[in-house]
Amino acid sequence: MQDTVILPDAQALTLSDLDPKFDPWAEIEKLKVQKNAVILAHYYQDGEIQDIADFVGDSLDLSRKAAATDADMIVFSGVRFMAEVAKILSPQKTVVLPDADAGCSLEDVCQPGDFARFRAEHPDHLAITYINCSAGVKALSDIIVTSSNAEYIINQLPKHQPILFAPDKHLGAYLARKTGREMLLWDGTCLVHDQFSERELVKLKTEHPSAPIAAHPECHKGILDHADHVGSTKGILDFVLASPAQEFIIATERHIIHQMEKALPEKTFLAAPGADGSCNCADCPFMAMNTLEKMYLAMANGAPKIEMPEDLRLSALKPLEKMLEMSPPTTKVTQAAE
């Protein structure tokens, strides 16, 4: 458990306290007014959580939108590092998440102590770190990036500057190929995107030859080599919405398909398969820990909540601000509008 997460106290409500006839939708709506709360849901959340949220999107975009509201409480239905970013950007707001154990395999594989030692072994390297990491690792980084702005930011760096990239080696390798830069990669992967099978993907494509493949760059090269589009979760959604195709193969966490089906109910969306040919590997077990009932309890109890020392928050904020400074102009315009 990260020490940034404060658990409910002994007097807090629990799942066993809820009436069998409990209506989470109605009760969450009541609490949202009482607590002056804004509800955020990542694209990888279950459909019913996406549908009750005020904003649905990628993690950084959600945190920026929440920071621009006058809400007193941010309810982040996602994973722990996402809620940490919301707290970093909105230190005066209460930030809660439905399940304190909703972590991330990329965060787990890159602990601050290990990352600090890694950096010390390569003092001449600039640390470019994917946003899917803990506040502690962010604080040790030079620039934070997302899957949508990483290539643009890396291309601004001097050619002679050595780079280390953490924690996702597949994303790092993809960026190295795109930018032509040699990068020292941390050995980490997303447990969802790493499990997609190239062999099974080729079989599925053979059965659906007209279906474009859209893949997240956290996938390994065997998947990306077959993709018609590689991009962030939002980028994949935008690609699908703009495409005239009638069916698609989606190589990322499959709950993004909920937004696609809402927007384009007449089209077909197929989750990329794992080694057994099923789409089971496309479900993130950490995202699945969140439920409407746990969301209600987090709002009612004001916990689990994110707290962090101010020095840690400011240290983690610095590379985030560097990212925003180096982001594409269109992104900066959007950020100003928000």
C-alpha cells in the first residue's frame, strides 16, 4: 500500500452496512450534491461507472478538468497513480478513490527506491518518465510524458542528450523507433497490453480482413507491427470515430469499447485476443476493483483519500509542469481553455 493513501477509520461505513435494496445511482447523486463532488472515470472503467461520471477520459485530461471545477471533492474512478495526479494538481480538494488497492502493474514494477538507484547509475541521462508511475517516481524524474505527447517532447531534446525511459519498455521501444533515439529502458510492462497475442491477432484479422487494428503503444512490437493506428486511448477513440470502417479490432483495455458502442452502435468492435484466443486478457484487474458501491462508500467516508507531504507534491509537480511547457501547441490551447 502506498503511504499516499489514507484508509477509512474504524467507524466508517462498509459494504456490509449497505441495505440490500441500496440504489447506488440515486445515493451517489445525492452525495455528489452534498459533498460538492465531481466524478471522474477512466476509459478503462466498467460501463456503469463511465455512465455515472461527470467526465470520462484519459488520466491527465481528467485531472486537469477536475482542477478547473469548483468541486470540493474529486472522486477518481481509476487507479491510484491517477488519483495522485489529481491531488498534485488540486492540493486543496479532497481526492478519494473507490478502492485503495486499485494499483497498476507499471507503478508496482518501478518503486521509488529502485528508480533512484537506477538514476544514480546513469547520472548523465535525462529521466523521461511515463505518467503511469507513483508520485515518488515522478518526483525523481525530469519530464513526465503521456502516450500522446511523448514523441513530440522527445523530439525537442538535444540529439546528444542520453535518455532513460521508465517504466514501460514497450512504449519506450516504440518511441525509440519513432524518434530514432537510443534510450535506456526500464524493464516494465502493462499486464494488459503485454498479454495480447500476435498469432491470435493475425487469426482474428484473417476472419475480419476489413477491420482496422487500433493499438495502444504499451503493446509489444508484435502487435504494433500489425496496427493501422497506434495511439493513446483517446487517440484510438478519435481514430474509430473518424473512420468509415464498419468493424474494428481494438488492442487496448476493452472497456474503451463502451464509449465506441455508445457513439457508433451500428458498428462492430472486437477486443484483441490473448494467447488462448479470448479477450479476457483485455480486462485490467486493478480497474475492475472499483464498483458503484465502493464509490458511494468513498464519498460517504471521505476515504480512501490521497494525501501527500507538500515537498513530495511540489517535487512531483515540477516534471508535470515541464511536460505541459513542452506539449504541442494545440494541447496548450486546450489546457488554457480548461
